[in-house]
Amino acid sequence: MRLPAIALTANDELAAQLDDAINNKTKPLGSLGALETLAKQLGLIQQTTAISVDRPAIVVFAGDHGVVAEGISAYPQDVTWQMVENFLGNGAAINVFARQNNAALHIVDAGVNHDFGPRPGLVDRKVAHGTRNFAFEAAMTTEQCATAMEHGAALVADLPGNVIGFGEMGIGNTTSAAALMHKLAGIPVADCVGAGTGLSPEGVQHKQRVIEAAATRHAGATEAIDVLATFGGFEIAMMTGAMLKAAALRKTLLIDGFIVSAALLAASRMAPAILDYCVFAHCSDEAGHRRMLGQLGARPLLQLGMRLGEGTGAALALPLLQAAANFLNEMATFSSASVSEKSTLE
């Protein structure tokens, strides 16, 4: 796949204009904290001081993982397609939170091991019926990985808004994400793995051993695209391509939890400038996510003890993006409100 060109958001003149606009609002300097940083980031992404959160969307990519055969999940693989049905029936947490925050919700079959047939509300971009078992062979061929990334890029190119939240569903995908984190960040597997959907401590140790053995087996996979093909899932690869294209189109990327961050980690190794476009919704309770965020230089907006996935953290952070845009656009300045500014005397 030919990677889209992502421009750096740095613009000294615009940055100064945004600082002036933020600092002249009727408040003490810096008193809106992270919302001020967020407003400035949105302005640099959108290249304007008149920022907006326009027609936000949450895209949930679903796929199955062959490594589930190694007993690394507390749930059977069938739960992936059953949860997709739940999404389509508007019964999942992401349906509730997306609806609450007026975000369009798109459900994508990237590679679920199930035949849904044509379904209203389901975007069919199935590459295959799940990946292969990376304990023994690469999860995807290079061609399959490229196809997944291209599908993701095409999907976001067709979305009308300027904010895209990323979510996922796939039994076994915390194992895939932990393997990607280990290979791309050089962090010991023990510091990457967690309970996922609810493994016992013994189950977590088994998961660790599976990843360590696979990392040794596939030691030759070192380039980001090769690591993604070897250890990733179709939903993770599709997210990676979608993120790269969204940033190239100057959309804001609203990053959810551990698996979404793993897709971003792969994307950032391919195009480091993508990080300028990322807003990190929350710090997941999944073990390893805090270290992953550290690798990405991220400061998450929320910490709610969540580890559900589905894009739920991204949906819950949307009101904070709207608040950042609203205060910059609507809040009075000291001069317009005839409010005295802070004295320069100490």
C-alpha cells in the first residue's frame, strides 16, 4: 500500500493566533486546562481559529483471530459475530454512547469468521474469515494486510465529518495488540499482556508464553508493515489504514483503548506525523495501555477504569471536543465583556 502523505500541523503564526484567542477569554490564564490544549490542537489540525466538531463518526472494525485456538481468551470466538449482531441491533454500549452524543456509528466486518449476508447498517469489507494462527504462521499475508489497510483508507475518505473515533471488536485481539506492542515498542511481553476479556492469572501467563514463543518464531518481522501482517488482525490493519488516511485528510482521530492504540502504534511507525492528529480519549484499565500511551507521547482526556473497547471511550470523550470548540468560538473576551484583565503588578 502506498502510504498517504500526512502534513505536520506546525504553524507558528496560527499557533500564536490560537494562543491569543484562548488567553483573551474571560478566565485566568490556563484555567481551562486540557480543554485549552485541545482547542489549540483542533485549530492546528483544521488550520483555523474557528474550530468545529462537524458530523463526528465512530467506526467499529470487527475481525477474528486465529490465535484464539491457543486458548488465550476467556470467551469463545463466536462472541465476535454475536457482538456484531448486537451492534446492528443497537444493543451495545457503543450504540448507547454514540446515540447520546449524536455521533454516526459505522460497523465494519473486516474479517469476522461468520457470514452475515447483506445487512442494513453493516459495511462488508471482509478480507477473510479471520486471520491465521500467528503462533505458527503469519496472521496475514502482506497482500491481505495491504488490502485491509486500503479498505480502511477508502472507508474514512467517504465519511463527511472532521472527527473520527475508532473502535474495534474481535475475540483475541488483546493478544494481537500485546504482540504488536512488544514488537514495535520493544517492551517485554510481561509488561504488555493483561486479562483482556477476563483471563485468570494463569490464563494471562499462558497468553504471555504464547506471544513470547510467537515473537521468537517470527523474529525476522521487524518493519512495521511486516509486524502488522504477522501479528495483527484484519480489524487492526484496517484501522491502521483508516487512521493514516484520516490524518492525511486533516481529520481529528479520536483514539479509544488498548487495541486501537496498537493500530495507531503501527501507523505511527509508518508515518510519525500522524500523532499530531490524535486525541487520546482515555487510559484503559487493560494492562499495558498506560505504557502504550507513554510510547505514543499521549495525554488521555479521561481515566474511568474502562476496558470494554468498541470505541466507547472515544464516544464518551466527544463532549470534551465539543466543549473545546464551543469555548473558543462562543466565550467572551475581556474586551467584549468589559471585564478587567489581571494586573501586571505583583
